[in-house]
Amino acid sequence: MFLARPALAVSPEQIAAGDVWIATDAQGSIAGLVALGPGDRPHALDLDKLFVEPRRIRAGIGRRLLSHAIAEARRRGARRLTILSDPFAAGFYQRNGATRIGEAPSDAVPGRMLPLFEIDLTAA
């Protein structure tokens, strides 16, 4: 059984709520996706998901998806965006303006701790 599957899924409700965006290539294939979710603190949203098709990593897709999520979070009035990161993606988030604020339990694998980041959306 794949433990992370439920945490990685995108629900029809998330799509209907307008919380999921996809990046496609010229042929219409999905190259990546990003989703926002409610935060656990006031004026915060969570980066619920950000995935890039593995063959497309380092092509700028993740950066564009993250930029879109940041702009949308600001549009919704959020002051911060929290990110529970895969350890291998931590450098990506740091390079894109996120500050590590600690660690938190994985939402996919019981007992696993993951880096927790935050992006201050009030900064210019």
C-alpha cells in the first residue's frame, strides 16, 4: 500500500472551489499542478500541493506555479503562505523566498517530520 496516496490526491471539491491550477505543455499534457488550502493560523493559507512532472523538473514550471499560488494567496487576503515541504524540495522553496520556521508532522506518512516553511506575503 502506498501511504502517501490520499495526501497526494486532488479532490473534485478542491477543483470546484477554484483551489487547483495546472500547467500544461504545448501538447496539452499536464506538466505540474499547484493547490492552495486553508491555513491553521489567522490570515494564512497553505500550499497544499505543488508537483512537477519529474521529466520537467528544473524547467521553471515549479517556480511559475509557486508564483501563481503566491499571487492568488495575496489576492485572497492572506498575509502568509505556509509550506510543508518534502526534504528534497526544501532548497527550491528557500531559493524562492520561503523561510524555514521549523518542522511539522507529515500529512502522508505517520511518524515522519518534514521541513515547514513560510512566505511572508506582505513583503513587496
